[in-house]
Amino acid sequence: MALGIQGSSITKALVVRKAHAKSNEGYVNDVVLEEIPLRQLNPGEILVKIHAVAFNHRDVWIRKGMYPSIQDGAVFGADGAGVVVAFGDSRDDGMLNQRVFLLPSHGWDDHPNAPESQFGVIGGVRWPPLGTFAEYVIVGKDQVIPSAPHLSDTDMAAWPLAGLTAWRATMINAAVQPGQNILITGIGGGVALAALQLAVAQGASVYVTSGSQEKVNKAVELGAKGGASYKDASWPKRIHRLLRKNSPAGSPAMLDSVIDSGGGDIMTSIGSILKQGGRVVCYGMTAQPKVTFTMREVLRNQKLIGSTMGSTQDLRDATKFLSKHKIVPVVSQVIHGLENAEKGFEMLRSGVQFGKVVIEVGGTRDAKAKL
């Protein structure tokens, strides 16, 4: 018989609740630790005991009411890793006790260009009705991927959303190849750091920008050739000097691609150091909610490509690459216990982190399974 969950079993989870008043941080939604009943598993479902979860900036946006389809009572979190402890099918197909991580989004299986159906990121929203910031999560068995053997659950939790976004932006849309020159803007966030690690493993020469020289220095330790502060208006010239310094004699000191999270004037800023036909892949717009694109870029055949998340197949491919190259996601801070989640929100709000902020889910209640 299947392993089932007794009706009295519960899980603690961090859920979205409407705040009584707007906070000084601009939050209109609170994060509340509640106990939620665990229903009986249906065929095709599994129960995952969550060992670690990771924050994304969307969690902050949800608290600020600046994200679509926010649902009161929904569980926060798109990233989570743990172990399968029960299943709803009549027999075990090998998943019991397997270490897994959850898909951070639903609705995009394997189409090379865009989602096949309704697409959504899990956590804090009306659909998909699922979040990872919990002790236990019931999920379809096709909504998890085996964890990389070389990573702990803490490191694995830092991978899914950032790794998927970085993989599609870097390896598919920018099509990074060995020996190419790549610029990654805004280094320090989870996606930018994952893109750096992927591009370096692919054999590219990577340059970065940041508002912090300390973050640039840390990026160099991870394999970047160098970087510049975007607070300096002449940062493109500094990147060009680094390109000339590191390019082999006779090779053009030009960028092949840019992986960007800022938007705004990125195209006009780097147009002169981006090769003809070069690509700018934009996965976010933290600087301005639009990108300036002029006739100069048209005449140079330069391409601006939007990139959002990716497919389940993309994430499977990315995780194979992660395992092959023994990449370890960058974790900035580990918080112990869901009850201390506010520390993570403060880190993301202040922008001091370099890498992902992870919660190790401790003090979990053992789900009672029965044959």
C-alpha cells in the first residue's frame, strides 16, 4: 500500500497575511508562522520533508504588494530542497528517501521558446497553490528533480530559481561559448552569481559590474577577470580597458554578450564595446522598467533578448551541468529555523548579501506515515 499521512498531521509554514498597516519598510503583507493540516496524499503525489529553503527578491515584493496574484494565506517561497518521506501511489517507484528539490515554477515543460500553458512561479500567490517555506510540502512527483549528489540540501536550496534563470539567460539566450567575453551586471544577486559560475565553467572570460568593490573582488575570486563599479559613469571604459588587457594579441577586445538585470540605458552604455551582432540578455529591470534601443544598435545588428525563468527541461539540463562541473551555489547567509525568517527579509531589503540567503528548516515535526 501507499505511504499515507494521518489526518491529524500538520506542518508549520510561513504564510502571507494582510498587515494591519503599512510598515516602515513599505510592507503591506506580513509573514506569519502558522500550522497547516497535511491532507492525505493522492496518487501521483509525494510528501517532501523540507530541509532548506532560499529567499528570492520576489518574496520582498510580495510583502510590499508589488507582485501579481498575491494570495492571503499562501505559503511563501519558490526554492526548497529536502527528502521524499511518503508517496500516494500504490507502490514505491524508487522515490522514497530520495533527496530532491522542488521545481520553482509550473507551466513550462520543454518548449524551446516559451511556456506551453499558464505559467507561474510558486510561493505566495494564487497559482500555483504551493510554497516551499514549510516543514513539509505535498507536491506532484513530476514537480521535483533529484538533488545534485555533491551538494548539501542547504546548497541545493540556493539553486532552483536562480540557477534556472541564469541557465536560460547565459547558456541558451546568450549562447555562451568557450573563449567568449561576457559581461554580467549587478554581481552579488543569486542569478548574476549563478550566471558567473556557469559562464566560467563553460570557459568564457567574464567581467562584472557592481555598486560595491568588495563584491567585484569576490567575483574575481569566483573566476571573473575583473570588474567596475556602475556608480562610476565611465564604467564601460573601465571594462574596455580590462578587455584590452586580457584579450590575446590580434583578438578584438569586445564583448560577445551581456547578461543584464538592470535595463535602462544598458544598450547605449555598452554599444561601443559590444561586438557587431552581440547580444544583451535582460532578465530584470532594477534600474528602469524600460530599455533604450537606438538606431546605432540596429545598424550594428546588436540584439536585445528578454529572458524569464525557463522550462523544466532547462532546469534538468542546468542541474546536470551543475553536477558535472561540481558547481556550488554561493550562499551568503544561513538562517536557522522558519521562525527567524525576518532576518532574511531584512538582508534582501538592505541589499548587503553576496549570494543566496537560506533558511535551514529545523525543529520539524516528524510526519507519521503508515503502511
